[in-house]
Amino acid sequence: MSRKIASHYALIDEELQPNIIIEVDDNGTITAIDHAVEIDNRAGVEFYPGILIPGLVNAHCHLELSYLHHAIAEQTGFAGFARAIGQVRGNYTLEERLRAASSADATMWSEGVAAVADIANDSLTLPIKGQSKIAYHTLFEVFGLATRSTDEHHRMAEQSTTSASVTPHSTYSLQDGIFRQICQTGDAPLSIHFLESDDELELYHHRGSLHEWYERMGWSCDFLHYGTPSKRIIESVPATRRVMLIHNCKATREDIAMMDAHFRSGVTWVVCPESNRYISGSHPPIELLRSMGCNIAIGTDSLASARSLSMLDNMRLIEGVPLAELLTWATLGGARALGMEHTLGSFAVGKRPGVVLIEGADLHTLSLLASTTTRRIL
Ligand SMILES: [Zn+2]
């Protein structure tokens, strides 16, 4: 049976348009998008008060860290957070970790998430993601200055029950050879933690807390000759590679211009405002990214550094951006980053993006309120 679904507004062509009826078939594929009047009182039309959007795309998550919910204090700063994760990680059983991941997956689905770019360091959560109704792309993350091989990561990616690939963690946590090798192998999207704090740039100038930590541990870096994290990426990653840059809090106009000039297939600037608030109180450079016409997506990061995996909570932390634009980042922005825009991310005939209802928004000013929620309709 096909369904006709309508609301006060629907996100169509990156705008919030009134008087829209979305028709879907049994499989959830959109068969028609109609403009009509008096849609709240039509036979055969399900009318929901609020705003209809396609399924959300969470462009940065670490589902496997869900068991660390409330385990790490807020606002300890970048180095403090990294230290704290190391201290509490061993305190949980396998069962507790699996239960937390499973519950986080179920919550994301019910809140309307259709796809997730999920960072993983092991295979633990693969059975959960494989059975989930959410489309996961698992990025097996290579991490550690002493790491010399990616064989295990590639083996996990090949055996993955979700679509999967291998990615470097960041520009400060991998030596030169292995970073280049990962970036120059295959064509799946990369997801690189990027300029979350000043320490990442300072390291290249032999100062700052990351540099001091490495000195104390006796660890050396063979990649500092690149000069900056941005230059390292440009000189290591082919221009044709699709790349998601995560956080970007300290990215400057020069960094953004350099990346946009280099990557022909486009960079997605993924912002995780709740994680930034939680760890350090810093903010993603929203206005700068907007003014430079960047493809922006939204990620929740993990429950180790967020009170929730709610895309809506993250959107609420971004001020001064029109709701339609914000919702486009949270849907199409992430779908583009993952190469899933042909099926997900927007309402268009032939796509199967899911239908999500935003309830309790201010429909006069078209803005989110503290009490606004999202709920899956389809
Ligand atoms: Zn992350």
C-alpha cells in the first residue's frame, strides 16, 4: 500500500516548503511529491503537525564508545579527555559495551537517523550495525605513532557486515609512511579528525601540550616537516579522494581555501558542536565555513564526549543559521560525504531516504526550541 504523508512544512530542494504531500510505495521509495492546498484535511493523506525531513545522516560517530556515556567529566580539555578515556576504558564488561551500543543504535533509528559514518577500532559492534535498519559505513581507524601495519584494519573492513573502509585517525597520531599509504589506497571516503584544538598545529612548531606529552613519553614524529596539518593532508591525499574533515574548530580561512582548492571531488566539513562543547568549550567555525560555500555536515561524535547522539541537540547548538540550511547539513550534507546522496539525504522521486517528523518547532519563525523533538514516521 502506498502512503501519502504531509505536514505544515517539508524540506524540499533545501527549502522549507508548505503544502507538500510526499507519496511513498511499500518499500519507502518516493513515487511523487505534490503541491496541494488544504493538505491537513484530505482523504487518504496522513497529516502530522510539524516539519517533514528525510532521514538524518550522522556524519561522525563512534558507536563502540557508547558505554562511556557519563564516564568522563565535561570541559577537561583535549589532553585531559584523551587521558581520561585511557583510564576508564578497561572498567567495563563486553556485555555492557554491547548493550550500550545496541541501545544507542535503537535510539538513533527512532529519532530518525538513516545513515551513520561510524569510526571503529575493532569489530565488536559489527553484528549490531549489520542488523540495524540504519545504513552504516564503518571506517576502521588507524591510530598510534607506533602503528606500522594496516593489515588488521583491512582484514576487518573486508569481513565487515556493513560497507567499510580504512581511514587515518588524524594528522598528529600516525607516522608519515603509514598515513600516506592509507590515504593513497582505495577510493572510499576518508574521515580525518582535524584541527579540533590548537595543540594539533602547535605540534608542528614543537610546542603545546601534545608536543610536551610526546616528549615526555619519548615519542618522535617523522611528519613535522610538512609544516602544518593542512599541508600534510594536501601533500599526502590524492585530489580525487573524497574526504570528511572532522571538528575543524581551529581551521582558518587559509586552511579551508587550501583544502577546497586541492580536493576536486570535494571536502565535507563535519561539525560536532556538542562534542566540542563537552570536551573544551570550543566551537566549529560555522560562519567561516558558510561564507566560503563549504559542504557542511553534522556529526554527534561518541557518547564519551556527548550527552546524547541526538542530531537535533547538535543543531540546537548552532545559532544564527536558517533552519532549512541546518537541516540540509544534517541530511544531504552527510549523504554527499558518504556518496549516499543517490538514495538518501533528500526528498526526491526515486530516492528512499525515510520520512522524519520534527515536532514542537516554532512554525512561525521556523526555529528549533528546547522542547523540539524528532520522530521517525517511515
Ligand atoms: Zn571522533
